[in-house]
Amino acid sequence: MSPSCADVLASEDVYQAVGSTDMLPQPGRLTTIVFDGTEIVIANVNGKYHAIDGLCEHAGGPLGAGTLVGCHLTCPLHAWTYDVTDGWLVNPALGQRTKSFHVRVIDDVVEVALKT
């Protein structure tokens, strides 16, 4: 489990183009996209982009409508809080995680690794 803001990249990631840089959020903000049937929330944490599954593991709440403080994203339904850098649930600390996806920008194209 990672209570801090981790930034670990997996070498086996397969990146898919999901849009242009115009769709990226400003620092401290979120944006939600749907790609290949998966809702994904992209968070901008101090200029670095991170992505996690768009639905809370607890009750399916829309994480894109949540609150981002640092690297912690809180679900608007029942206040479950995730670390957007790795998907780990930090509150309550139950040893669970949601799907997380690495994000990269190549020229003006946003790519997300959908197999992490």
C-alpha cells in the first residue's frame, strides 16, 4: 500500500492514444474520459498526469466528480479516498486498490497505459 504519492512506471505498459493535450486538466484538477468502454479519471498533480478507474470501488461513485487534494482523490458519495498515483485506497485503509493507468504525453497526444 502507498500512503505517499508514488511515481513508479511499469516497463510492460501498452499505451493507447486517448485524446489531445487540450483535454488535460490544469494542476490540481481532474478530467474524466471514456475510452474503449472504460471510464477513466485523469488527475494533474503538480504538473504530472495520473489516471485511475472512474468509478469508486465502494459504491460506484463518480470519482471524476470528487475532490483532489494533492495526490488524494475523494469520492463524492461516501468519502473513500484514493491515491491517484497508484490507485491505493488510503481512507479507509482496507488494503484495496482500484485500477490505475500510467499517462504520458507525446507531442500533442495523450496516451494511457490500459494494461497495468
